[in-house]
Amino acid sequence: MDLETLKGQPASILGLGGHQAMDSSCVALAFEAGVNYFFFYDLSHKKLLNGLKPIVATEREQVLVATGNGNRNLGRLEQYLDQVRRYLDVDVVDVFFAEYINPSDDITQVGAVLDQLWTWKERGLIRYVGATTHNRAIALDLINSGKCELLMHRYNMAHRKAQEEVFPMAQEAGIPVIAFTCTRWAQLLQGHPNWQGAIPTAADCYRYALHQKAVRMALTAPQTPAELEENLSVLQVRELSAQQLEQLEEYGALVYGDGQDRFETGWL
């Protein structure tokens, strides 16, 4: 399966995600450059939403509107979907994710949420059923369940274990993966005391994520047009050499350390 717009155009390999500090002009700039996938966690991402509304009003069939919700209450979940449709004045949301599925979740509730999403798809309210998780075991369960068409999963040069099982299984099942936290919450851009080489740019981080065949898209959330401009270079130059990959993975291993820092919370 591949992601397509209503017009049948393939999704871009870079998706624009909401950031509270994002300059709203980033949305139009990204769209003009060829980005057609726009994701927001909720309606508090006003700057992305305000930039997206005029594009949706005139170019609805050429964009993928993606959102989701971490609520396990079906009534509140549907309330949020209705709010999104009204806010953007759209009949259908292209992608809806059951968000942040984690080990503390009640698996029965998660199953009910995914079933609800499939009901919405049958009713024409959404087009793709997705799920997001940081947890690899849960990602494998989601792929095996057959209830997930699209997986949003943490992957970057410091967190690479998904490539051992999750990515091969997703590829075999035909489930596209969207990589998020590609810069590891910007920590990969800050260098390391024991690293003497060049510090990766954000674009390097997205290229790294995209070198995996199972990864269909990398999600980026720049704050400024200048940051966006740098990240958009991924659309023109995607490939990394074997030497570059080796260097990035060496750097990522340093940043990861023993894996016990504040980013390794229990629900991952």
C-alpha cells in the first residue's frame, strides 16, 4: 500500500508536522516545494492549521491532512474528529492515528479504537487507519493485527533497533512507516563531547531515516522558514553514501550512550 492524495498523487517523502513555535508561512513554502503531507497532533497547532486552511480550501485533492488522538474514549475520539473536519471545512480526513499506543494501555481499549477508525473509513470519514508508538514490541503487534494500514514510529541514528524486526515486518506486510523524532528532539544536532567529526544537520537526520526502504516518509517540524529551507533539500538529494551512513551511525551510538537518559521513559 502507498499513501496517495485524493487526486492519486503519491505522498511526499518529507511530511510537515506541527510545532507550536512554527512560523505559519512554513506551510505554504513547504507546499510550494512539493510537500503534500501535513500532520498535527491536535487543534492547538494553530500556526500549521492557519497555514493549511487556505491550501485545503483551494487544493484539497492535492494534500494529505493527517492527525490523530491519544484518547481511548470513543465518544471523545469522535468529537475530536468532528472538530477537525469543521475547523478545516473538510468532509474526510486523509489519515487518522490512534496515537502513542504504549505498554500501559488496555489492549482491549486499543482494539476498540482501531475498530472505530475502520468504521470511520467505511463511512468515508477518514481514508487511512494509522497508529503511532515508540515501542517496538507494540509496533510488531500492530503490524500482525492487520488493523493498522500506516505506522508512525520513532527512528533515528541513535534509535536504530526498529530496523532489526519492525521494518522488515512492515515492509513484508506492505505497511508504510513514517519516521518521527528523526533529530531525537534536536539532540542529534547538538554534537557530543567525544565526537570530532562534522555534526549532522537536520537534513542529514531525515536522509538517514529515509535510507531504510520501509520508511516511506520522514516527519519534520521546523520553526522558521530558514530551517524549513534546509530540510527541504532532502527532496532533491536523498541518498547517503556507505561512508556517510557509517559515520552517522557512529555518531548516533555516541549520542545514545547507555540508553538510560531522560528520553528513555518507561512507556516507550
